[in-house]
Amino acid sequence: MVEAYPRRQPHLARLRLCIYIVLLSTVLVGCAGSARRADPPYAPSADFPLPAGLEANVDFWKNVYTRWSRDTVVIHDDRYMAVVYQEATLPGPIEGIYTPAQRAFVRALRERWSERLRTLERQIAAKAALSPEQRALRDKLERAGGPGAVFGAAERVRSQRGVRERYYAGLERSGRWLPVFRDVFRRHGLPEDLALLPHVESSFVANARSSAGASGMWQFIRSTGGSYMTVNGVIDERLDPVIAADAAARYLKNSYAKLHDWPLALTSYNHGLGGMQRAKASHGTDFVRIVREYDGRYFGFASRNFYAQFLAARHVANNAEVYFPEGIRYQAPLNDEPVRLRFAKSLDDLALQYRVPHSILVDRNRAWLDPVRNGARPVPAGTTVWVPADAHRATGGGSDASTF
């Protein structure tokens, strides 16, 4: 999504001074950073390998998840992820989204670095003498991207906000869902660690929504979700984490059957199966070459980095105690029972049958939309309904069939 910026900033002079001070104190930082905890080595996996040449991308996202907090914005090259130009602290109150002043601050940082890189490119093209700072900048780009990486670097400047707090909260929420998610993928004969994908997609937020129209913990868009689940004006199963996990498993199983490669199949979750089939036709299964050279339509930053983000999220989740030594309070595992309705039933009928308040049923059944929640429409036959385990046992499940 392209962000809109105000035409004028009320405190422009102060903003410029702030940026100037930050830039004066900036050195070209790399993902290795200063002295800090030693990262555990990446665990090799036959299903999810770390291809040679993708290490810097994975390291970058590990830092986004574990090192950089939400008060930190990083200015970096969007192709050569080892090239981090600056880590800056956001001014003003730190909230879930940027304030107008923070948007202006970040935009100004990007523009300043783009201008520096344009100047460097002109100097090199003219074979002019470079300052020590310019030589360091050139050398850093060439180490990451080879000779000529400086050309076009001004157009590759990108900003990334840290999400350490968000990832940590996702870890806590994951305790509720991972046992059942892992069971879903295991039943489909797929690698269980695919259950960690919501760390990338939604941080395990059940009602997450994106600007692109994706919904739910597994971030299905409406068209794709409708191919695997019920999505209409009454029920939207994209919002049911377990049903959507089963849909994700079926989608990924189909993608892997066609692509025969997990890096490609996982990337298809973001870029689409057709797009990754075209990428494979052009470059085979050389995933790093695809990341660097494939120029398919819409194969942008998010698609190029999707697999690296998954590898980083998986590694951090499997070593959470190292990256979050303060301790993690995982939520208790899901303890509800799913039943599939043989006949349509109103919310009143379900509350009476299972002897629980309306609010408890509504809270557990995220796929119900307003017509069901406010009692205007019954829950359709064939819908999976989640009820508290003790209520299910007490009633014997009634006349409805158990699922999952």
C-alpha cells in the first residue's frame, strides 16, 4: 500500500535537525550488529533448506523479529539485504502504526539515503575521487551485490520497522493454536513446521486483515479462500483458525505436488501457484536465482522474501528461549470441541443445547458473521461449530457429528 504524506509538515525545521543529528551519528551498520547474544545455528532441514546465497535475507528477518523493536526503523537495500544503511529511533509516541510525524521522518531518511547513493553513482560514473565515507558505501554494496551493485541503489532504498514486540506476542498466542495446527498438517502428510506460517502472515491474530483484502490468521484472500472454505455473507471460514489451517494445508499440498519443492511451494502462498510455475519454468528450482533474477509480474519484495521470512520465523520459534530470555507465557492449548451441524440451528438453539451463554459461542466461532451473531440468520447446516469441551462432554455432542 502506498502511504499518503501531508503536503506540509508543521515542525519541518525540527524534523530536519533531528534527521541531521541521526545521520551525523550513523555508521554503515550490517546485520551482524554490535555485541549481543550469539545466534544458534540454523538447523538443517530436508524440507526447508537454507540455500547458499539466502543467508543475509534470513539474518535480516531474524533481526526484524528479535532485535529491532517497534521504535526502530531500519533503512536498507531491498535487494541486497546485508546492506543496512541506518538504524534510527522513531521520534514521538510509539504506537501500532506510524504517526504523521513519523511517516515524514522515515520518508526523509529514505530520501536522504537515496540522494547520497545518487551522488555516489554520479561520482563513480565520472571516475571522480570518492570520500572515505563514499568508498565505504561503495565497498559495502559491492561485497553484498558484486561489481556494479551501486548502480540503481538509490531506487532500492527501503525502510523496515522492527516487530520484536509483535513477534513475541505472536509466540504467546501460538501456544493456543500450534498443537492443533501441527496435527492438521501431520494428517495431510505435510511437514509439521508449516504450522508456524502464521508468524509471517498474522502473528497468530485470528481476525487479522490486510490492505490487499486477505483475512484471518492464515491470510486468505476471498477468491482463494472460497475455493477451500465457505466464504459468504453469513459464514467466513477464513476467520476460523483451524478450518483455515486445514485449507492452508490443502493449498500447500496441491502446490507442492505441482512444484516438487518447498521453497517454491511456500512462496506460492504469497505469489500464487501460477506465478511460481512460471518462475520454475524460467529458472528451475534454483531458488536464489529466482529471488535475484525472476521478473514476473507482481514478484516484488514481499514475494522475494516470503521464504526467507518463513525460515527466520521458524528458526526463532524453535529457539524462542534464546531470542526471548525474558521468558514466554504461552497461552493454554485450544480445548474446544468441533461439531458439524446436521441441520441449521439458531444461536438460541445452540446455546440451549450446549447450556452455555451466547457470548461464549460467539467468542469461539469467529467464522460467524453479523447475521448469525445477532440472531438474524441461523448457523447453516454443514457448518463446523466450536463448543467448550466440558459442554460437549456434558451433552454428548447432541445429534451433531464430530469433526477434525
